[in-house]
Amino acid sequence: MQKRVVVTGMGAVTPMGIGVDAAWAATVAGESGISRITLFDAADLPCQIGGEIPEFKASDYMNRRDARRMSRASQLAVAAWRMAAADAGLDTLTDPERAGVQIGSSFGGLDKLDESLDVYRRKGWAKVNPFALTSTLANMPTYHISVESGAQGPIGTQVAACASGVQGVGEGAELIWRGAADIVFAGGVDACVHPAAFAGFCAMRALPVNYNDDPTRASRPFDAAREGFLLSEGSAVLVLEALDHALARGATIYAEVLGQASAADAHHMAAPDPNAGGATRAMKWALQRANLAPEAVDYINAHGPSTPLNGRIETRAIKNLFGDHAYDVAISSTKSVMGHAMGGSGAIEAVLCVQALRTGIVPPTINYETADPDCDLDYVPNIARQINPQIALCNAFGLGGQNACLVLRSYTLGS
């Protein structure tokens, strides 16, 4: 019999605040974490705003020597893991071989790559830090969490652009479903507030350019005036656990993971399939894995990055799958307050979905002011709503046509 997978701990480092409670309170209140960039000089860029975490101090979560050898992404992930492990009461593991790690990341240590290239070009190879190359790798956040936690079981890193975080959580659940682990630290991270990332996405015309003096209004998913997404940084880690294991140790259970799936557009490097095929299949297959009909879904945390194309395509995907029920489902994009942390976004949004199931509150899509005829569903505009959802979807659709979806259910003891 397949084991059930539950969430027993969560940690988050986000532009809305550090810690799940702070991030959730700001999200529900519709308080944007978008501001002018301070981590580097963005004066010559068309887009000069994003989602930073200026209060984050790596030394609060690890010793200074280790922090110096880590990229910012690894630092954020370790901090999120530390919070999640403490929340779950898993500061030590009784059976390390039955504990795994699955963390998604798009860019890994982009900052360390840039740093080492700069040193090489100015001073030559002999001055390059010997930890420079390894610290750039996308799997380093996963590695550092395995070392810090002592987890010796299955380990993996999902590199799936914007879908990386949701796939990190989904693949973590798969390990428990198939009996390979009892506990998995799963999530995602990216630290994209970096000049190289901004320059590249500005060149793609993917970032908004008309809100530099009004940053909190720039991320506006599904609104007719949306221009593009806001790059941000952040991480979330969820402690996934086999239900029987969690009950045996008296763990607090927050929610259950019922299904997950991924699907390819097989269409274009950056533009989504205009028929929303990949996004539709990801949601459909995740619900099939959960043995649920679309009509069971109460809430969808949309990918919703605030790009003109995604708003139409994600709306189409929901209509493709849900039919008339699409108009009865509450949908919100929390990227309206967070921006887009790439591999970190899906994991943070999974945490926010769990919080919605726990509290009964659906967070709003802020900055929704002008309706788009192509986006005519219920996007929970501007004000949070108490609807007590029981089943939630968490969507993540990424560059390269990589689509992923999680199905989460509220949990009560004995359910």
C-alpha cells in the first residue's frame, strides 16, 4: 500500500519577510515585497526594481566560514531548511539513511560564478578561489542541506527554470510514495537579484520598465496593464514525511501532498504553448495521481508571473481542464507581492498553499485594477478571502516549456 505524504515543517526566506509567519502575514495583507534594487547598481538598466531580502544575514543561520564558501542561493536554502527542521522537531535525525533532500534551483550560484570570472579576468587563474567552481553548481544548496542535516538517503536537484521549486517538492513526495525515504527536506531556491540576471531578462524584454518609481505596483498578474515579471530572491523548504512516521513521533501535521506531475510544452524556449497543452497536462496528471476530479479543487495558487502571455495561457489551461468549474475556483498569484524568485517561487508558493489550507484564508492578487477580457476568472483581486479550501493546486510553468503542479489537501487528525 502506498504511503501517505504529509507536511510536518516549513521554513521560508522571502521578500515579504523571513519566516513562514512573517511571509504569510504580509501576503495575506497584500503588502508587496518589491522595492528599488540595493544589492547592486541598477541605474543603467530599464528595470531597476525587484524582490530583495535586505534583512537576511547568513551568519544568523551558519558559521561565517561556511557562509563565505556558499553562494547566496545556498545561504538562503540552508536558512530555510534550518527553520523547517526546527519547526518539525527534526534538529537531529534518528535514521539518516531514511532521510532525503530534494531542492530545485534554476541558476544555482550565479553570484559566485560572476565573482570568480571577474577575479580570473583581472588577476589570472591563480587568484581564483578554489571553492569558486563548486559553489556555482545548481546542486550546492541540496548538498549543503544534506551536510547540515546529516541526511544520507536519496538526494537530487531539480533544474527546471521556474518550475524547479514545485518539482523539488513533487520529487520529494515521490521518494516517500515509493518507499525510498520516510523524511525528505524538499523545496527550492534562487538568488536572482543580480546584474547578470537582470541584464539578460531586460534584453528579453521580460521585465516591466514603467514602474521604477512605483515598485509595489509593478507586479500585476492577470491585470490588463501587466508588463512583465519582477525578479526576486528567496527559498522555502518543506519537511515531507510519511504519515505513519509522523504519527509515530507525534509530529504536528499541516497538510497532505496528494499528487504531483510535470509535463512538457515541446513548443518554444521562452514562449508558452498558445494552446496551453503542457500546463493543462500537468494539472490533469497531478489530479489523476491524487485520484481527484477537477471539481474537487477549491483554490489554485497560479504561476501568474505578470507577463502578458502567461496570464492568457494559464487562464486557458484552467478552462481547458476545469470547464465551467473554472469560474467557481478561487485563483490567486502570490507573485503579485513576491515577484518571481525562479526556482524559489514554487516552493514558497507551496508553503503559502499549505497556509491557505491551514487558515482557510486565500491570499489576494494585488494590483488587479483593470480586467483583461482574456483573463476572466476569479483571481481574488486585492483582498484576501476566507473560503476554507480543502484542496489546492500549486502551479509552476517555466522557461523551456517545463510545467509542474502539486495537489495539496487540508489535514485533520484521523482524516
